Amino acid sequence: MKNEKFLEKQRTYIYTGYNLTLHPHHTPQIYVDFFEFIFKQKFFIPTGYRTYHLALHEINYFDKDNKLKGFYGALVRYENLLPTQFIDLNTGKTPENWSLDIASNIKYKPTFFYFSFYPENHKIIFELENEKSTISYNVVLNFFKKILSTPKFKEIFNSGEIHTLTSKKKVRSILKNRKLKRIEFLVTRPNPDIFGDLVDEAITEYLEDQKAKNMTISLTAQDGEYLNLQQNTEKFGMAAAENGEVRAIFENANQRSEEISTKAFPLNHPQLFQKSITIENRLKFISEKLIPTRQIKKV
């Protein structure tokens, strides 16, 4: 008789990730406060597609007595019903002087997308595709960007940025390209724990002291030569990809210059799970796989 484990139904889920950075960053507690702020404010953000909106639906702490151990939650996507979406069959027109009498907490056609978040590394691991539906990584990115730009957020938290995590394999392929003619690292104000012992707190302090939001470092090859990036430069590039963007110009197989950017390679990770696995365990597993637990340097 076949092992029942292998007979259990499976399905593939698709994951991406985001690096969220808030300023000033005194302790990881600020990220717990941020998500609780979103939940309390009940932001309903239009996605830009049809009449779809997104909202933070729930937060579930892995350890209620220690919120810094992380949590998982869900965004809910729903359709915002408008009178213009209806037709009066008697007239063939949109009803005039008519409104939908639906309570504001009642939403139509909800779909849930799950994520996990660990405050100490401030990374969001997001489920782009599950058994119910799919969502674009840009829709999720813009949801958070719009919240970061609201007056209420700025009043409480000051400022913040969010970037899509990129495929590390693709980033390495750019950095290790042996025919690089030019490379640019566009870095938004990172937290020191991102760069660790590579640059310690130098970049953050350098930008903060000068009230700068970001900086660009560029390297251009000598005439007739290609760049030869050193190991530390490659490490810097990996970190910059999480906190901004890496752009490069290289010579392709046709000996023509070609531009490339890490923005073109968002993390898109398929993962096979048994259908019986709980949402919590699914998210714990994928978070550990995509962002392994490591000692975070305290700031």
C-alpha cells in the first residue's frame, strides 16, 4: 500500500517579499506599532484596477506575550460597489438619485492574501498566489506606499520606504557580469542592521547627518576595459538591491550596450505544500526559507 503522505493533495503557492524601513528606527517595536496603526486606521486603498480595494484584515501574533517574535496576517481585496455599476432594466440607464444602502463594514467579493512579518528584520513575506486567487506584487507594494505617504502616517512615524525584494540569483548575475561598463547603486536610507559589519552605521549616519533621503554610487569602467567588482562591492550591491536599486550597463553578445535593473527581477518563489498545512505553519516555513533567522545587530 502506498504511503498515505504521498497521496495527500498538494498545491503550489507563490511568494514574494518586501523590505520595509521606517525612520527613525529606535527599536523593532516601531514595526509592530506600524501594522497596528494600519489596522486601527482601517485604510481602504484602491488598487487602480476596476473597483478593487485592499485593506489589512487581520494580525495574528505568534506569541501574544512577545510581539517582536513576529506575526502573520491577511490583506483582503474586495470590490467597492458603486451605483454606476448598476443598470435600471426599465430604462437601460444607470439609476438616478439612488445610492447603495450598505453598511461601511460590509464588503463585496472578498479574497484574502496572507503574509508574515518579523519586526527585527522588517521583511514582509507575501503570498501572491494561493488556492483562492492571485495578486500582483506591484498592487501590494503600492498599498503600503500609499499608506506611507498619508499625512496621518507622517504625523506619527515621520517617514518610511518599502522595496520589493529581488531574486538574489538575478542580482548576483548582474554583479558578476564580466562585461560591465557601468553600475549604479541607488540606496535609500537603510537601517544599520541591513549592512551589518560591511559598512556598520556609516551609510545611515552619513545620510542622516546631511538630511539626505538617498544616495547614488556609480562606477564606470576605464576606456576599453570592463569593471572588475571586488567582493565587498558585490556585498554592497546585494544590500543595495534590498534598499533601493542596482542599475547596470553591460556589453551583450552582439557587442552592444544593454541596460538592466534589479527592479525587473522581483522575488517570485514557488513553494509546494500539502493542502492540509495550516496558514500559520505555511508562512513560518516559507519565511525561514526565504529570510533565514540570523543575529540582528541592535541599533
